[in-house]
Amino acid sequence: MRRIISIIKKETVLFIAAVFAVISMIFIPLGVQYFSYIDYSVLGILFCLMVVVAGLKKLGLFDFLSQKLLIRTKSLKFLTVLLVSCVFVCSMFVTNDVALITFVPITIGIFALTGRKRLIFAVVMETLAANLGSMLTPIGNPQNLYIYSFYRLSILNFFEYVLPIGVISFIVIMGLILIFQKGDIEITLGQKIGLGNVKKPLLYYACLFLICVAAVIHILDFRICIAVVLTATLIVDRKLLKQVDYSLLLTFVCFFVFVGNLERIDAVKNALSLFLSGRVFIVSVLSSQVISNVPAAMMISRFTTDVRHLLLGVNIGGLGTPVASLASLISFKLYSKSEDSAPGKFLQVFTVYNVSISLLLCAIFLL
């Protein structure tokens, strides 16, 4: 029982998704139609991206780039701007959770040299940057990849929807850092990290990444992408397959089943469609606070054609509560495990800035 409880705590979102799926099965008996619920392209491309990013991380690319950027700095403000900017940009291409997994430990290590002064503020800003920066590309986070695939968006339409809010978000985050992060420090990083003999493997993973991007923007069939990435990984480094977040993929499957069954219950489908009319943005933001933005995107998408309001709603909705975005939970866990951490204070600072910026972006969008 303790082991079961431990697993539930570790995979809370997956557990909730599984419960929803099982409850929906009471109303719609299990059958072959369940296979039609699943968006295999989303699962396949997400799987491929996880494998490629795991390979790049194993090569030490992210550590190399971060050290190049942080060789020497004397200003706490400049250091924070640099780290947060890196997270914002990286989240567009390697997803928000990978950006935080990469940079939060680096940030904690660097700030340990300053007596941890203003560490919480820096990590909170990085979390905001990851959630808002990832909004700017279809591969930045799972909900974008899903919405982009589900609605068959063009890349130009996608950028048209997200670019204005994305730019404003970056300006707001940078403004907060320039105003509130103060102090002078001097940091010299330890042993120099080099890429050494990994240039050829780096080129190999870069090619695989481009294949994934081609599948995302519909240039290449996703089945070809899966075949190429999986075959190459089995030949070159099959251990990378162990680093894939299969719980996230399984969470997607559970919500596909839940939402697919809801669609087949006419009374529920009609009621939800009617309720969402003119309220997609607000419902997307609020539901993300409770069930996280990925499940919210999957659920609401089946009952509306208003892609712009849904896309921006679930991305802005990733701010607010710690569960609004899975990436936020990652940064909280990483900080909490660090030496002399203060989880309670972190949640206070996190809530103040997340709620404030969320309300600001909502107001800007609605006005």
C-alpha cells in the first residue's frame, strides 16, 4: 500500500487521468472504437522529441552552452537575466520541462556561491520563462504540439496567435528582473566543459531533431519520423529509450480515452459545447489551474473550434497554481531538494508572481 501511495504521489496527473478514463468507460463500453480516440501523431512525435533531447543532454550540450554563457559575471541582475533568457529560448526548442531540468540545477549551483541570495526569485523567473517561452513554438510544450496537430494549423497561423503575447511576456519578465533583482557578485565556474569528440554525434542528433520538426510542421509523415528515430536509437544508443517520460505518454492516452468517451455521450457533448460558446479562453485558463494545461487542452479541444482562444488560454493558464503546468512542479521539486531550501517561501513567491502575471496577460488579451 505504501508503494502504491508513493507511485500515486509521484504520478498524480497520470493517476487522475486514469481515474477519469475508467469512469468514462462505465458509460461507453470498451470496444475497437477506442483506438480511434488516440492521436497517434502527437504521441509519436512527442516520443521522438524526448529521445532526441535525451541524446543531446547526454552529450553534455546544455552544460556546455550554459558554461559558455556564464564564464564570468559580476552582476546578480545580469546573471539572472542571462539564465532566464536561456530558459526562455531553450524552452521553445527542447520543451519547458527539459529547459527547467537543465537550468534550475545550474542556477542552484551558481547561487550557492552567493549565499543563495535571491535564489527563489531567480528560479521562479525561470519557471515563468519556461512556461511562457515554450508557448512560442509548436514543439515548446505538449499542449502546443497537441493543438497544432489536432487543428492542423499552419505554422504562420500558429505564430500569428502566439507571437504578440509571447513578446509581451518576455518584456514583463525582463522588467521584473531589472526592477527587483539587485546586488553584485563575482562567479568563476570550475572545470571547463568541452564538447570534445561529440561533434559527429551532435550532428547526428541535430539531423534527428530536424526530422522531428519536419513531422511537426507536416512536411514529413509522423510514421516515417518514428521509424527513423526509433531505428537510429536502437542502433546507436538504445539506453536513451529508458529516459523517455512514458508516464506523460500514458497520461495522454488516458485523456484521449476520457475525452473520446465524453464526445459519444450526446447530452454531455451538447452541454459542454453550449457552455464553452464565447467562454473558451476563460474556461481554458481556469480549468488549467485545477487539472493542468495539457489535460485542459485535450478536453476542451473536442468541443470547440476556437483554436486561438484555446491555445492562448491553456498557455497563459500554465501560470497560477503549481499544478497548472507540470513544468512548474519540476522546478519546485528541484528547488525543494536543494540544500537549505524553503519550500513554503518558494510557494509564496511563486504564487504572487504567477497569479499577477497571469492576470496581467489575461487582461491584455481580453482588452
